[in-house]
Amino acid sequence: MSPIPGPKVPASNPDRHLFCERAIKEAFQDVATLAEAAGWDGGEVAAALVSLADHYMMGRCKCEG
């Protein structure tokens, strides 16, 4: 897995989340590919990734709010 590049735009940039998405896309795809190669169905992998992202977001909201 390649290193994930850091932000190149200030936090005030309204599209910063899109830059983050581009930065982590390869790593995200690698995780999905590895899970499918291990025998998990693509739908299961997608659902698990969405669930993990949801839990991550909920955890961040509790820490910051």
C-alpha cells in the first residue's frame, strides 16, 4: 500500500474533503480488494466499509462535540 499524501489545501477550502477522498482512494480500494481476495463477497465488503465509515464518523462526533 502506498503512503497516503497529506493535505495540500487549507482546512478552510470547501473542497478539502474531495482532496482527502482522492488521497485515500487507493488504500480504500486495496482494503476492498484484499477482503474480496480473502473470500468475502463484494456486497459484504461494501456494507462493512460503509458500516466502518459510519462508526468512525459517529466516534469523531462524540470526541469533538
